[in-house]
Amino acid sequence: MKNIICLILFSLTFGRSFNSWLISNEKFIKSKYKLITFSIRQQSLFDINENFNLDGKLYLGTGNKFRFELGGRTVLSDGKIWKSYNNEINQIFL
């Protein structure tokens, strides 16, 4: 019984915040094309002063088309064929 009460309280607490997020981002969710930008921060386990950031972008289109950029790598797809470009070695992989 105690677990059921905790589950109900949990769903009421976080369900409302997720629902409000969906409502406030409805235009983005329903849009035909999407752009998501993000940053990944990695810190070394051995040296606390050694860390780096990777900035990324994810473009989403219709028909399973996308473009993913992270650091020096770009991955493209027209919905059927994936192409990966590595800027560091200047090569494209199909």
C-alpha cells in the first residue's frame, strides 16, 4: 500500500511538470523541421584541470532526413543513405 501511495505522489509531481513542458513546447514538437543544439562537457578522471567541451547540433527533417554535427564529425542522411564526414582526416564514409 505504501508503494502505491508513493507511485501516485511521484506521478502527480512529475507528470504535471512534463505536461506543462509539452504544452509550452508544442510549437517545436509540431514543427516540420527541428534544430537541437547541445554541449557535452567531459572532465578527466585523472586531472581535474583537464576538461573539454564538444558542441553539437542535430537537424531533423521530414522523411527520416537528419544532419548530426559533433566536434569534427558530421553525419548526414537523406532517409536511406548515411554519409559520415570526418573533418580531421578529410574523409567521407558511405
